Amino acid sequence: LVESWCNRVAAELLVPIDALRREVTERTPAPDAQDLVRRFKVSTLVILRRLLDLGRLTRREFEDAYENELARLRSLPRSSGGDFYLTQPVRLSRRFARALVVSTLEGHTLYRDAFRMLGISKTETFQQLSERVLTPA
């Protein structure tokens, strides 16, 4: 019950039904899901669900499209993951990471404290992260 309500609220925040209705009527008769994905910056699965909510897809059309999209997503090549040294400065804020690295290298912050705040445990990781945040982006 609560989860269902949360899902409805999230859906309305991500893809407001009135905005979707405007987009869909401008693209009559058949909205292009990929255009809607780019417009609302959500996944195709979210767009399909909202088109069902709007009544632009029947339950059967939705289920078929949803299964096709899941199959497409499953067929995509898997990556080994992101690049920690690119992700961490963004996650923490590049400005914060740079300030903390500089403070640590100048001796104002203990390495132990810097490691904890940066979410790292090895000196080598700190050195590589330092190189990334101290070079201009």
C-alpha cells in the first residue's frame, strides 16, 4: 500500500501526467517512446508505464512493450562498472575533494581523516585520486 503510493508519487514527479498528455497530443497518433525518454530523462520502462497510466497503451500493449524492452536491456553488453577516479570527485563534489587533498598534502588534515572523508583506505588510491582532482578538468 505504502510502496504503491510512493511509486505513484515518484511517477508523477518524474513524468507529470499533464506534461505527458501535452507531449503525446502534439505527436498524435503514436508517440515515439525514445523522444519521450529524452524529453523526460527517464527510462523507456518508466515512459511505457506512464503511457499505460495515460490510457495511450492497453494493458496487453504495455506488457508486450515492457517485455520487449526488458529483453533489449538484458541483451546489452555488461560493463565492468564505472571509473572510481571519475565518479568519486563528482560524488563528493570536485571542489571538496580538491580542497581536502590540498589540505592533506599541506599537512593541515591528517591522512587518516582525509581517507575517511574520501571513502578510501589506501595511500595509492589517495595518490591517484589526488592526481585526478588536482589536474584541470
